[in-house]
Amino acid sequence: MKYFIRLALAAFALLLFMVRNAFAEKLNKQTIHLASEKPFDPFQLLFIADIHRRTIKADLIDFPIDLIVIGGDLVEKGVPLKRVAENIKNLTAIAPVYFVWGNNDREVDETSLRKIFAHYGVTVLDDESVSLFGNSRLKLVGLDHFAYKPDGFDNAFKAVEVGDTVLFVSHTPFDFWKIKGPYSAELLLAGHTHGGQIRIGPFGLFKKGSLKVKEDRVELISNGFGTTTLHLRLGAPAEFHVLTIKPKLK
């Protein structure tokens, strides 16, 4: 009998631990250097993805940020638009916000979402690029992967010129292998996988989120800030990222 009681207590403790991980606010801060033919001023980028049902607190960040990128799945079916608006309000109070669509975002009314974005000045990257900080050679490129448009990449990189320093964001990291040749980028950002969400040691449905510095670029895959279906995490805690980005002249 004692064995079963201990087992039940251990299971309950594990469940509480997984719930705590699901609602953590782990901030990963890293400095990266991006290869650049033209110098740019260093800046701070906040990357957050897979918010889903979570609430973003007004005091999430208490230090200066230059821009925020939402890597998709801001919302999912059943989330009140009032909560979405409050989350966007809190983020735009920190810095200018850029958004790409995830697979769950269009489970709610897209027109209503776009109205919220327009009200708070969020820039939606629908297969397009924007120049950052008035620097025409520093660009943020956003792909609407789950629209499944055959010309999505062509449109997204249409205004990118040879020699530009490019930050690329898609909801899914399964686009990363396509970033080569005419679609080159120095920084790649994605979420979607939740880092596997529940991992048993090294094993999970997907690889754990990571930042990898490669020879020609930096790749960041986030575990994500929220959860879906099961609001539990093990081995892949909820997280968001602040990157201090500096130029590395070629």
C-alpha cells in the first residue's frame, strides 16, 4: 500500500512540475554576430513564438528592446480576442512588433486579428520583407508558410538585394533548408515544434529548441512560450529570447 501511495505522490509531483514548466517565463539572452557587407548599429531583438492560450504580462521585459518578432501561433481556437488584444497591447508597449502567421492563428477570425494588429501598429509580414531602423541593407523577411503559396519565397525575398543582411522568420523550422542560393539569410528564426513539449530524457517528438551558430548563419528554434492540447511540459520549458545582434563585417 505504501508503494502505491509513494507512486501516486511522485506522479502528482511530476504533474505539478510539468505544469510549472508549461507556464514558466524563461528568458534566454544571447549575443550573436551576423556577417554583413555594410555596418549596422547593434540592436536588441525579442523573439517569441507559440503563445497560444497564454497571457503576456505587462512587465515581461524591464529593459530596452528595439524590436519584437512574433513567430506565429499567437492564438488558437477558443482564445478570446480580448486576451489577444491585451497581449498585443503589452508587447507593442515595449517595442515595434512584427508578426508571421502560424498554423493555429487562422483558427480564429483573421479579419478580427488584422483589426487588432492595425489598431496597435503591428506589421504583418505576408511573404514580404521590411527594412529595419531606416537601413535599406538590413532586412527582416517573413514567410506565411501555412498559406502554401507556390510563390511565397519569391515574394518574401523579392525586395532583398545581394549583400543585404537578412533576418528570416517562419513559423516552422522546416523552411530552414530552403534558405540557400537566392534566399540566403544570416539569421533564421522559428518556433512551431514546442521543442517536443514533453521529452523523456533525450527523446521527444521534435528536437529541443536551440540556437546554433553555423559558418554562414545563425539558426534559432524556440521551444515556444505556450502549449497546445496538453498544457504540460517536460524537458522543454517554455521560453522566449532576447538577442543582442551585432555586425561582423565580411
